[in-house]
Amino acid sequence: MDSRIERLIKGEPSEREEILAEAEDDFLREVIEIIMGCKKGYYSVSQQTELKSLDQQHGGVVKRLLSKNIPFHRKEKLLRETGSSFIHKLLKPKQHRRRKDCPVPGCNSLGLLQLHNHLYQVHEYDKSKRNHWLSVARLRKAGINQDAEPCHFIPQ
Ligand SMILES: [Zn+2]
């Protein structure tokens, strides 16, 4: 991935402005593709609230950037003109797969990368049982953060 993406996320506002102003079309297209590729649940509830207020502050620009009905060259213009003030919020760094503890009572397996496989191989659960325990594990995680909430803001 282009190192400018990381600088857009972590850099100072002046750096973001400079990158977007000097960026070639291909790079802006990459940025737009990343933010449009956001899946449901990509943004946490607090981030969605933040994006909504950014959208209102900037005359609906966030929604227009994410819309499938707006041609690329118009999005490119939007990004160059106003993107530096909010692009770092849209380009959240990808989260690593979180380790999960097995939620099955009596099982002491902790920090599993593949809870799904563990439920299948160790507990030999069928699909509906696996899904049940996966959702239990997700809800427990959600007590720590709210990323499990569906995304209502991003049009699909
Ligand atoms: Zn287990």
C-alpha cells in the first residue's frame, strides 16, 4: 500500500493537505476505493457519530464520497478541496484479527485466533452451535468495544 495512506491517517493536517493537493489521480482513486470498500461494522458507533457530524459540517461531503452514484472526478475534486480536514477519519487503519477466548463453560482455551476452528475441532459442534458460541464470544468482546454494532451510516 502507498505510504502516503499511512501519512494521511497519522500525519498533521498540513501534511494531509499537501499530500491531497499534490496527489495524482491514481492515488486519489486508491484512497476513494479504500473508503468505499468499507464493510458494515467497519466503523465503530462512536466513529459513525463522528462521521455524521463531519458530513454535516462539510455539506454532505462524506456521504457524497461514499456514494456509488457520484462520478470519480467529482469525488477527486471533493477530496482535493476539503479532504484534508476529515480523510484521516475515513481511512481507519485495518484492525488485526482479535484473539478470542473460548466462551464454552468449562473450556479454558484462551486467546484463540481461530475460535471457529476450535469450536469445530475441539468441541465438534455443528454449525448452529458454532454460530451460537461465536456470537456469545462477539458479545463479550462488545462489552469492551462496540465494533459489533452494524453500521447504519455507510450506504451499501
Ligand atoms: Zn473451547
